[in-house]
Amino acid sequence: MTRRVKQEPVSLVPESAQGRLLTVEQAAERLNTSVRFPRRLIEERRITFVRVGRNVRIPESALEAFIAAGVVEPITLGRGRAA
């Protein structure tokens, strides 16, 4: 008697491109910018995107990573007055 091992499906899609795919308009709305900004990010290859035929989609995870990369933490001052 042979034992069958259940195999997990293998995905050819990289992790950075998995998840919900957003249109350029949806990405612009999420970033609170004009549509030109995410289009420029795509053109300059500064964000991961997926081509679906002639359409371009931005993975939600890639947009979240782009936002997280731009987060600047506030400086906490020790003693003294705050400016």
C-alpha cells in the first residue's frame, strides 16, 4: 500500500504580486493623489505592477509596501522645549 502525500499548489506568481489587484485609478484614490502619480511610479519601475493583457494592475501588497517604505518616524527630543 502506498501513501499519498497531499501537495500544496505551486504558484508561479511572485509574492509581491499576489493578493488583490487594483486599477491605477484605485491606487491613486488609495494614495490620495492624481492618476498621474501611480502611472509615473509604474513608468519609472518604482512599484511592482502586473500586466493583464493591455491593462495594468497594482497589487495591493505592493502599494502597501510602497507606503510603508515612505513612512518617516517623528524625532523625539530629550529634555528641553519642543520647537
